[in-house]
Amino acid sequence: MSTQKGTIGVTTENIFPVIKKFLYSDHEIFLRELVSNAIDATNKLKTLSSFGEYKGELGEMNVKVSVDKEAGTLTVSDHGIGMTADDIEKYINQIAFSGAEEFLAKYKDKAENIIGHFGLGFYSAFMVAKKVEIRTLSYKEGSQAVSWVCDGSPEYEMQPVEKAERGTDIILYIDDDNKEFLEQARIDTLLKKYCRFLPVPVVSGKEQEWKDGKYVDTDKDKIINNTEPAWTKKPSELTDDDYLAFYRELYPGQDDPLFWIHLNVDYPFTLTGILYFPKIKNNIDVTRNRIQLYCNQVFVTDSVEGVVPEFMMLMQGVIDSPDIPLNVSRSYLQSDTAVKKISTYITRKVADRLEEIFKNNRAEYEQKWDDIKLFIEYGMLTDEKFCERAMKFVLVKDTEGKYYTLDEYKTLIEAEQTDKDGNIVYLYSTDPVAQYNYINAATDKGYSVLVMDGQFDSHFIGLLEQKLEKSHFVRVDSDVIENLIRKEDRKVADLTPEQRNILTTVFKSQVPKVEKAEFLVTFEALAADAAPLVITQNEYMRRMKDMAAMQPGMSFYGELPDSYNLIVNTEHTLIKEIRDDADKALGDKVKPISADIENKNSEITSLRDSAKDGKMSDEDSKKVSELEKEVSTLRDEETKLISDYAAGQSKVKQLLDLALLGNGLLKGQDLSNFIKRSISML
């Protein structure tokens, strides 16, 4: 064979810019492609040997990556099948062909791990090299070694050369913009990222030892990959220690996982892998890229959206499947039916594993519940099929630390916690310490209270209200105990309109300023031995604010001030005393003002009602405006009169401060004044 010059077929002169700009989105991918091609060539020879089509000695079957900084070259070498001049013409010069596809068509039943499109993969080298040389010798008896050289233009030069060993050397002359790929540390990092589990040993440099105060190379080759990772083995071949060791290899320095799932399916798609349940804190670790995707042990991506359901992004581990469709860069997944089937399969396997642990070892499951609760709730909120399965093994925990399934808990509470309309009321606490008084009042009444303090619980409660028939969740501090589970119609507070008006101002005027908080005074005829004042939060608005903290689209609720109900127990002795004292001190003073306000409001109403077609005359409109100002002045006068009186009532201040203190709302100077007042009262 003489020196041959030619133009690369099938392509145009723009092929290399296309490769650089569109075919591969990340330049570092070139090393993965070239090493993968070398692995293919090695495995092809093993396959041919097993079929008896190659009768020679296999010898050293590894792939070597070498850096020569002085020469400016990076070389990927293998001892695989090699190529003839005709092979180069077909697989290099005509880059539309795929050596892997043709080989698999012939040896599809037994071929080992043949991946990728050889031609396209090879040309990724030009993303970082100004010139690429191939030196190759085919395994076929009597073959002539060949050199192929191209500087990135459509022109190439091919000629016979001397080469003693079977296989292929791909020599990259690194261009000036990519000198980083001549650093051994950079190459080792990329090999660890993309090739750490390839099925053929990959050699990169030499092992080092500490000698004379520095690290020096030894004679031993440094193999960077584990050729038999745990997921490639059968579950029966692995112990718990093997699974833990593999987890530590994947995620060094992290806490051991809670448990794991070994995926292994051959039909209707091929999928292997191991998924681990890490310990999840009470705040979601928003770091993605926990699960690594491989194709026949070649790293593809750690962005697995679409392959696994959203909630499983909290898991860690490895998925390996040749059936997931990839583009030529193997970096982005395309949605299709195969991916959807894989996602469904993984969801089912995860649910199976959780249910298995729940049924076979309830004690272990309960022990790990607080660590996996976030994961399961997230799954139930985002995946309907998983939710259906999880309804059987999701747990709830009460304030005594006992765990129940939803069916068990319903059986426990339905007798005592069913309201007058037949709804089962689930009481819950978001902070058992801060809400201790409310929990204590509920348990004294024979009720059970759940702990719902997780990050997703505000959303999860809404889900359970949809799933559980005639059920309602109520936070334990959202109302007085008598109203949490209403067994009968409310008893109306026995107050006249004048008394309501006076008491409302007496208490509201003395509430200290609390940042971003509003208080609404209401009256309830509670038990005589119940607290005189109780502060609660509206269940709906509080739940909306909790959700707004996690969902930007609900920020409107997050900006609203906290709304508190100041409930006055009109049956309590102290409240009756305050009411009677206020009547005596203020009754005669407030009545004429209230009467005047009522008269003026009646006049305003009359003027508006007499307007024709809803339009008042200018004179009547002016009169209404004057009356409204007079009413406002009278109300201010009335409020000041009552507020001045209330300011001198230490009993009012003390009761308010006690209620605020019980909710963690009494702070700063107000807290200091309360302490001083309490001491003086003693």
C-alpha cells in the first residue's frame, strides 16, 4: 500500500465546525468517546475469540491513556481488533457508518458491551486537537499496519507504517486553546468522571508513593476504574457490606444510606442499577445530580430528569440501560415510550421495596420513618401511582411518638374525634413545644394530636383531605378546644351590643404592637374553667401562608400579616368582672356617644336610600360627607374614652400578656413590663 491522500467522504468542508458546535455540547466529552471506542475494540476481540474467529493470544486487554506534555500529545491506546486500510475508509472516511451497529448485527446474541457510533465518536477528538493521527494494526492475519492523519480539514493522508502490536493508538495533538488536556490531573479527573466503571481496565499513568519528601511514580500502572461495579452483579452475589461499600465508593464521606433497591430487568427493556435511600434532613437538599446514568457502564449524565420520577431525585445511586435513547453526545435524554416505561418500573420497584420493609420489619420501618418521611410525602404529592401504593404504608406520628398507618389512626380516633356533621377531625401540631398548652388541652379532653412538622406537611395535609373520605385536618391552636371538634351548635355569648363594643375596645386597645400581626377580638361562651383569653390562628389563612413559603406563585399570601383571633371567654369569672367594671365606669359615658353615632348613621342611610337612580343631589352628597366625618370623630372619641380607661386596668393587661406569652408573641419591653407587673401583683 502506498501513501494515499483523499477527502473524507459523506461530509462537507463544514463537518468539523458542526461537530464542535452542535454534535457535542461539552469539549471534555471527547475523552469519554475515545476511551469508549477503545473499550468497544477490546470487547469485539473478546467476542471474536469466544466465537473461535480469532485464535491468537488475547494478551494484555486494557486501554491506556497517556499524556506527553513536551510533545503536546494525548494518546488513547488499545489492544483490540485494530483496523485495516479498508476499515479506516469505511469507519473513518465515511463517518455515517457505525462500526458498533454493524458488529452488533452479526454478534448480537453474545457481543459484550458494544456502545456508540465509532465514526462520530472518533471525530469528537477535533474539538480539542489541531491534528489527529491513527496508528492501527488489525487482528486479521497478514494485516498491514496503517497510519491515518488529518489536521481537521476534509483532507487526510493514509500510509503503511510499522506497528508491532495489534490494536489502535489515537494520538491527539492538542491545540493551543485546550492545553488543560495535557495535565495528568485533569485527565485523571475526566476518566474518574466518565470511565470509572468501564468493563475493561483503563490505565492512566503510574501509581505513586511518598519518597524523599515527595510523591514519585512507581512501576505499577494506575488503573482508574472498577470493572465489576456492584450493579452488574446479581443481588444474590452481594451482601449488605457490598452494597454499603459501593455507596461509599460513589459518595465518599456521606452518612450510610437507610436502605437500597437493586434494579434488574430484561424485559420489556434492559435496566440494571442500585438506588439508595439517603438520610434526608427536614429541609430538602436541593442539590440535584444524585443519580448517575450509565450506558453499558459508560457514564452518560447525572441529569436524569425524565428517566426517574421527580420525587426520586432525592435518591442516590446508579441506573444503567442501553435502551434509553440518547443523542450522539450521550448527554441529553429524549422523551419516548421506553423512558416512560422505565420511569414507571422504577416507581413500582421503589413502592415494592418500601412495602416489603413495612410488612416484614415494621419496627425497622418505624425507626427510619422520620428520615424517609420527606421522600414518601414528596412522592405522594407528585406521583399519583406512587400515592396509590403509598396509602398502605405511609405513617403518621402522634405527640407521644407512636406511629400509625392511616387506617390504624382512623380506627383510633373516629369514636372521639367525629364532629356533629359526621366528619373525622384530625388534630395536628406543627411545633409540639410552642403549642404545648393547646396539645395538653386536647389530650385532657381525650383527643389524639398528630405531629405534622415536616417541610411538605402543609401540602400533604391537603392531599390527605382529598384522599380520606369525610375527613378534616385542624391545627390544634387554630381555635379553642371546644370548637376544634364541634359536637353541638355553638353557645352564643350573652352580651349586649354595648358590652361587645366596650369589651372589644378594652382588649384590642391594650394588645401590644406585634410586627406583621393583626388581632381580631371575638367572644365565645366557653366553659367557666376554660382560659379567659385564648389566641388562635385561622386554619385556612395559616395554611395558605405555610404553602406560600414553598411556592413562589402563592407569594400574595406570604406578604399578608399574620391574622390572630383573640377569643374572650365570656363565661370566665375574670371576664365577667372586667365586663361589670367597664359597664359601671363607662356605661353612662359611652351610651350617649353610641346613640349619637347610631342616629347619624341612620340619617346617612336615609339620605342614600332616597337618592334617585342611585345618584344623590350635590346638597345630599355634601350632607352625607359631613355626617361621616362627624361619625368618625365620635368613634375616635369613644375609642379614646374606652382605651384610656383600659390603660389603667392591670387585670386586662395581665390577661392579654399571659395569652401572648403562651403563643410566643410577648417580647422585648412588653415582656419586661409583664415580669415587673407580675412581681408587683404577687
